[in-house]
Amino acid sequence: MHIELDGENLSIDTVVDVADGLFKVSVSPRALKRVSEAHSYVQKLIEEERVVYGVTTGFGSLSSKMVSKNDAEKLQRNLVRSHSAGVGERLPERLVRAAMLLRLNTLLKGHSGASLETVSLLAEVINRNIVPVVPEHGSLGASGDLAPLAQVALCLMGEGVVTHRGQEKSASQAFAEEGLKPITLGAKEGLALINGTQMTTAGACIGIVEARRLIESFELVSALTIQALGSRTDFLDERIHLARGIEGQTLSARSLREKLSGSGCTNRSNRVQEAYSIRCIPQVHGAAREALSFSEKIVTAEVNAATDNPLLFPADDAVISGGNFHAQPIAMVLDLLLIATLPIGNLSERRVERLLNPSFSGLPPFLTNNSGLNSGYMVSQYTAASILAENRVLAHPASVDTASVSAGQEDHASMGFTAAKKLLRAVDNLWYVAAVEALCAAQAIDLAGVADGLSPATREAYTQIRSHIPTLIEDEPVGPRIEEVKQILRGIAITRVR
């Protein structure tokens, strides 16, 4: 299966699908025509010896330094090599693949000036799963994700290190094995490849899809807990949520009603009202849904945006310098998503307390029949609480920070890629929190003897958990159980959520 790129209609979901290796890519003829016209325009600028940033000048604060047209190729080669300054641990392959796809889509808009050969090679590298090894540190999210994207451009030049066919090797070796020829960068092509927000936006795309899946998973898991505790469900009455009028809240309440439909084990509680961690699920999850909806709008625009500098407008015979490489809109969205998803985890940990504490659950302490000799799931709550403590630290916004670099020419930064890395770590953390609650809820269901009364929607999840993780009778290492349930929940969410 493949998707055809045109520079204009790429979706967040498709970005993640390609990043996960589900699709190959091709390029629309209309987009190739735009690419050809823009590249021809660059050649015209060179021949006319016009002063064009990054084409006949140096970069950043060196933009006042003129460069001979005879050195046009060397200028771009030097740019890529000098900007490959990243250090640290390697970024996840799916993130790098997403960024490569986004960079290709940007080139297809016809404002960058890359050649058809460069565009074709980038598509081939994606399709043949040659993934540059990209260090995590180096982007300020202002002049684009320069250092990370330079590692991608370096790969296209046949330099640097990649992963290919499950092995780490030189880019030149991977190209030889695939019968590909590295490119020689022409005028503006190095700049066209590294000047943009694509690594940050790749993180936003993955973060959005993971956040969607997390909301689904936490609603499924909370439905298990509600049944394990026999909680009242009148807080889900649609009239309550319509009276407030926030769509995300209404959607979350509806989702919970659907997941609990057909249950025979709710409303066993004699409480007049449930605790906030149960009663306020629609309000808290709904707030996250609203943040997600806003974020999808901004990121979808960025996925299909021209974000390099300068931008070419061949039809108008114009080259215009601007600041579309600045990632502030995406940085703020990334911070928002982390802040919006954190309270969902906080609620989950409080529900774990209600499952483990016999004063709330009416079940044996820490969900083990021989408590004292056994500790049951006591320390699983510690795991969830420690993860959430880390997420609260990560929730400090990166987008309020800044830096001044390049001798003061580039005197404001968004720190967008820092925000992206924080979000991706935080959402991965939240899968563990969901797994802790699911593990405890399944144990509570067994101890309460209500498995036969589970709703159809939640019985499937319970059955999958129990097919891999038996009821805890005697103490054993709990960590592997949490890891296993995390993968089960992710698998369920992937099949249910687009």
C-alpha cells in the first residue's frame, strides 16, 4: 500500500502510519512539476548573480558574506556537514521517519528549490527504510530543526550512519545495498533540507495520535474500575453534560456510557456521590479532548506548510525571506498536550487508591487475600505515582524559554523540539499508569466476583488481560505484569482509534 504526496493534503494519521512502516510513498505529477519549476528558478537566480540568502550568501549572521556561484555546491555541502552538530542518544526511528516524510511533503510545495533527484532519493530512502541515526540534542526550534535535519541531509549525501535491515551501518553501504546513488547538493538544496520544523512537527503528530489512543484507553480502563467498585453511573447522564455545553466533555461521557452499556455490575455502591476521580472523568478527559482538537488544527496546517527560508515564488519572480521556520505555534501545542493529558493520569492513580484501599473498595487490602504475608499490588501504585511525579516536572512549558545564537542574528527560539521530546516521554509514561489501573481493576473484578457481569465492551479487554496475566494469588514480580498490560492496552487502542 502507498500514499501519494502532493504537499497539500497530508494528514496527521498518515504521517504516523508511514512512520510505523504501514505505507510506502509516491509523489503526484502535479507536485513534481512545482518542484521542477522551483529548481529551475534557483538556477536562474544563480545565473543572474542575484543576492539571495543561503544561495549566494553565507548563513545566519554570515549572511553578509557573499559566495561565488562557482562555490554553490560546496556551500550547501558545508552547510549540512557543519550543522550536523547533534549529540546524545539517538532519536526513535519512527520519529525520524515521520520527519523525513514531512520534509519531503514540504519540498513538494514548490517553494524550496530542491531538485527532482533530491526529492526522488528522499522518497526512496523512506520506502526502503533507510533511517539516519539522529542524536537527540541540537535543535532550538527557531531556525528550524537544523541539527537533526542536517543528519537526514547528510544521509542523502551518502554520509553519516543509518539503520537498515536491522543493522547499523554507513549510509554509503546502505545505498550500495539498495542500488541507490547519493546526491550532490545543488544551490539552496542543503538549506531546503534542513531549514524547517519537521522534527518538531513529527513529534507533534506522534504525540497527538498517542494522546488520542491514551484517552480511549483510560476511558476503557476507568470503565473496568467503575464495574469493579460497583460505582454509581448517574454522573454520566447526558443532561448534565449538555447543560455545560463543552463538546469534549459530552464526548467523554458518551464514550463511558457506551463502554458500560450492558453491564450488570455497576450501581452497587450505597454512596450518594462518587469521588471526583470517578465522577469527574468526563470533565477531565473532556478538557484533554478539547486541547487535542485545537492541537490537531494547528499541526495539520504545519504538516502541509512551507517552513523554510527564503521561500521561492517562481511565478512572481520573487524570493522572500521570512520566519516560517520558527516553531512557536507547534511548541505551544506540544506543551498544551502534555499539560492536558497529565490530569488524566492523576485521576487514574487516585482510582488505583480506591481499588487498593479496603476502606473504599470493600475488597482485601492491596487486592490480595493473604495480605500481610503478601503485599499484592501495593507497590504498583508507587510506580504510577513516581511516573506522574516525573510527568509533572516534564509539564513545565518549554515554549516559554528562549536563546540567542548566531552572533545575535537569531535572537529568539521556541524550544519546540525540547517540547516534543518531553511530550513523547510523558505519553509513554502514561501508558504505564493506564496499565497499573487496568491490572488492579482486573484483580478487583476477580476478587469481587463480577467478571460475568462486565459490559461487552470491557469484557474484551478483561479477557485479553487474563489471557496473558492470571489472577495474582501469591506475590511475584509485578513489573513484568505492568509491561505486558501496557502492550495489551496499546494494541486495543490502535485497533479502535484513528
